[in-house]
Amino acid sequence: MGALSQEQLMERCVAGERIVRCPNCQRVNVGQVAPKYFYCSDCFIEMKLGKTIEFFELDENGELACLNDIFYS
């Protein structure tokens, strides 16, 4: 499957103020870790919900590394 547009990701994966389906793996094991921040326990990606979904992974030193360039090309 090709990359989805930001609008398609929002429509498919967001309900109200929550991410209910992981845009990466399409599974529903997404939990809220902070206001506007969600985590998929299947593919280990953290997401921030705003006007779009921003994607992050936790790097070795504990900081969030942005993955938006992978998801939005």
C-alpha cells in the first residue's frame, strides 16, 4: 500500500480527540501516554495528534526522534 495523505490518515485513524487505530500497522492497540500523545504497543511508534499526526520513535538516549519524513513523502 502506498503512502496515505495526511487527510486520509486522519480520517482512517482518528475519532474525536483520540487516535484509535495505528496509522502504521493498522492495529487498535493504541494507548494515550500524555495529552495529545499516543503509543502503539504493536509497532512501538509514538504519535502526537494535532492538525495532523506526527510520528516519533524513542531513540537510545531516551529522546523522541521524528519519523514524519517516512510517513509523509
